[in-house]
Amino acid sequence: MKFRVLGPLDIRTCEYAVRIARGNQQTVAALLLAAEGRFVPVPALTREIWGERVPTSAVPNLRTYVMRLRRSDPGLAERLTTSASGYALRVEPGEDELDLSAFRTAAEAGRRALNGSDAGVAVTVFDRALAHFRGTPLEDVPLGPALGDLADSLGEEYAQTVEDRAEAGLALGDHRGVIARLRPFAEVHPLRERAHRHLMLAHYRAGDVDAALRVYRQVRQALRTELGIEPGRELSLLQQAVLARDPHLDDAPGSARRTVRTSSPKAAPGGDARRAAPDGEPRRAAPDGGLPEDAATGQPGSGHPLPRQLPPAPALFVGRGAEQTRIGAVLVPGDGPVVVAVHGPGGFGKSALALRAAHAVAHRYPDGQLYADLQGASARTRALAPAEVLGRFLRALGVDRSRIPAGSAEAAALYQSLLAERRVLIVLDNVAGSGQVRALLPAGRGCGALVTGRAMLSALDAEQIALSKLCPAASVAMLTLQAGEERAAAEPEALDAIARECGGHALALRIAGARLAARPDLPVSCLAQRLARPRLAEWTAGDLDLRACFAAGYDKLTDPAAARAFRILGRVHPGGMHLKSAAVWLGSDMASAEAALDELVAARLLESLGHGHFRMHRLLRRYAAELPEPGWSRTRTADRGRG
């Protein structure tokens, strides 16, 4: 079957299109497809259809919509699965059955090729990705909050892929082709600076300087009119380089992004080495283009490089397209500081996502990127104090060690003063809690911050992004990247079995893939059998250790009752449990059981499914089974009978 959401909703078999009734039935089908094979809880479906005011008849009506979907086609009926908590629509991985998955897979492959300087492959793959779009995503479907967010994020993903395709075309020297493709896109998206940078460079390399400068004037006018801001640093530097006929602009292959980064400040007209503002007034800067001199500290900017502290982006990365798009949409310098907080269980790939997203938006923050691992994920390591991180950041911003205030309040004030008129991105990884980062978040209107932690940092004024497990298609894709396509194609069933054992856990997938890569002689089926064993001894590769990841969360539990509950519940109810059943197993009243389970949920050792239902990841259950016996309050037989 083929499922298409990048345009009007379309479900079809090899012979015919499946008719889906308009309205709520379309919404249900679209939300199930958006989950890419994962179960969608009933509350999420009813909220999508009826909003916050869900009628009492919502659940029976939802059952009717699902029943009608099943009746619409036998093949669709086979794909629809019902559980106690919700519904899922199975989509076969690797078959290009769902255009959403196929687009994201191809777009990611194109970016890998572009980052690897293989522009020819990148162009081909980007074209394949963009061909999946047939219009506005879900354009004929009634959109609730989740589908509305998805449609918006897909629009952003499409735009970023168009810009990536233009960058690849520039690298190939196809300047006129880039102009033909990008000019209508830029007209529809007048505020996208990256698209206009590519279009300016394409016109310049095609020999039309006037057209390049006209593009700059148009985007500058649009930004002033719509947002009340001037173009960013890279676009302004490109304009200055075009005016000066900078020879670096003719370097090919290359992109607008790379060209601006390598352009010299001396390219300004008249030989003035100072960076010029868009209106021609020079900006206050050091002679070599370094940090400006700060009157409060007396620290000269001359000779001090801009901080570029981001660790390398992970080369092995799949999925998370929607999350990357959300982060990219929020981290845009504007009238106030913006903060994104990514939270989720240990090993789900929060740090990898943050670094990937930070590198993608780094060009928006030309005055530098600051990074710190706050070491708050584990009780076995010392979490960094805010004052210690402030000292590091101040030194990176050019403040001499001897001039850093001893008091944390004064240091924080100096830090905010230095950020006030700059565009700096701050990445704070592995945060223990809101109090650890509050003094490190920027107040400057042009700055942004990206924070990661296991717990939800709800006390922060931030865009909260919850990270869930990877879908089956992304899991298989990650294993395939490490094992190799030929090996994966030889034993697809065994690879699927390993993906199921990993349960969408990113670290588990990394470990399994690393073991496959380290032993090219080992049959995939052999590793699948080893990983199916009930112990965690097999789940390690080099410095990657799944048991250590789980221990970091377990060791931070402060309530002995929660630790005991984890050891008990990890041994029972593999399909999930209700609060009432958990209270029986724990031998406690409902209030005590709820408090223990709340701490486990906060520590990301247990997943709340809503309405008193909970579930523990299959690999976490194995870890719990290896811990000391919890001490059962009642006989297991009696408890099972009551659960």
C-alpha cells in the first residue's frame, strides 16, 4: 500500500485509491499515519478531533471511525492494530510506503552527502526527497493541535530541504539552475535569509551583480517591514563582498554559507577593515574583526576569537526530523531571548539531537556558540555549579581571568552585559534541574539557548520538546548505517529482530550497530539471538554501556519506596499496568503508590500513558530484574490474582 500526507491525504493499493470519508475519519487516519507505526493513545486522538472539550460520546465515536477505516479496505484493516491504550497503523519500513518517512530519509541522506562534499549525490537525493511533496501537507484534512504542528513543521522541513538543494547546486556550479528553482521560492518566502543568500550568490556567479544586489535590497526591505530588523551578519557580509567583487565569491564548489564565513572584513568598500552595518555605518569592532572592546571590563576584543565551542555534530543520526524542525523554528534571533528545552529518558539521543540542531542554526548566531556539559544526568558524577560554568563562558567571551568577579551575582550580571548586544547561541547539555541553568540563560534579545535534561524543566520559560523512542523504520535505518546496506539486505528479518529488541532506544541501537560494525564476520542473526537473552551483559560496545545509562537514572532516586517500586514493577506486567494493580504489587495504599510512580516517571524510568496507566521499557525491565530482590509484601500468586 501507499500512504501519502505531503499534499491531500491519499491511501491507495496497487489497483485503486481507498476512499476515506471527509472530516473526523480523515483526521484519525492522518494522525495514525503521522505516528509512523507507533501506537497513538485514545486521549491524543480524541483531543485532536474535539480539542480540550471532549464530549462523553468521544470514545464510542472514535471506535466508529476506526471501524469505518477497517471497512474501507481489507488491506487497511490488516494494518490497523488495537491495544488497550490506543491504535496503530502499521507502515512497512524501507518500502517507501509512507511519503513522510521517505521524504525525511531522502532529505537526511542528501544532507549527509552534502556534508561529505558529494554535491552530485546530494542534488539527486534532494530532488527525490522534494518530489514527494504534492502540495501543502494534509491540505484537505481537518487539523487539530498535533496535525497542525506537523503541517507547520513539514513546511519548515520542505523549506530547509529546498535551501539545502540550492547549496548543493551552487557547489556543482549550476548557478542558473539554482536561480530558476530558488527565485519563485524566495518570492513566496521573503523572510528566509538563507534562501536569499544562495540566490544572491547564484546571481553573482552567473555574472549578474545588479540582480544579486537587488535580491539583498528586497529581503532587507521585507525584514524591516515585517519584523522591524536588519538582515543578519552573513547576509550583510555577503552584500559587502558583492559590492567589493570579492574574489572569494567565485570559489567553487562552495556555498553561500561557506563563502560568507571565509570572507575577509577587508572586503568592505574603500579598504575599511571595520565590519559595516547594512546602512553603511561602521560597527564598533576590533581591527581584526574580533570581539568589541568592553568598557566595563577593559578587555580588548582585538586578537580574541569568537567562541565556537560546539562539539562535532554526530555523524550517525537518523529520524528526529520533526524535533529538529521545531528547534529550528524556535531558535531564531528576534525581539527576545529564546530557549528550547529537550527532555526525555536516558539514552534516547537528547545530546545528539541538540548538537545536530545547534550546528544547523549556528549561522544565525554569528557572535559565537557556547557549550557546556553540566554533568547532571548521573549521581556518580559531580554536577557543575552555575558559577563554574559562568567563569568558563566569561573567559570564552574574552574576559581576562583576573577580571571575572568573585561573586556569582556580579559574574552573572557581567555575563548578561556581554550578551546584551550580541547574537550568541548557548547549549547546556545534561542539566539536572532548572536551578542549575537559570543564571546561564541569556537575557539578550538576539541570543538563544538549547537545554537538554532527563527531567522536564517546566520551571523554565522555554519551548518544551519531549523526546520519544525512535520508530521502527528509523531504528532499522540506524542499524543499516552501521552494518552496511548489503549486510542488512542479506538478513532483513534478523535486523528487524534486533530493532525490536532495542525498542526504539537510541543508545541500544548505537550499541547493537557498533557490535555489528566491529564484527563484519558475525551473522546478524547470531547477534539477534545474543541480544534476546534476558541479561544486559550483551548491551555494551566500547564506552557505550546500557546498564550504566540506566544506573544513572536509578541512582538519582531519592525515595526508597520509588527504588523498591522500580525493582518490583520491572519484574511484573510486561505490557504495562494500572495504578490500582501497582498498589497491590507494592503492598501500599493508592496515594503512596502514586507518589512512588510519580518519582519514577520524573526520573524517566517509567512512562505514563495517562488515566492511571504506566509502562516500562523492555530493556529497563531487564535492568530492574538484575537489581537485588525488592522484598515482596505479599505472595506473588495472591497479588497476580488481584492485579
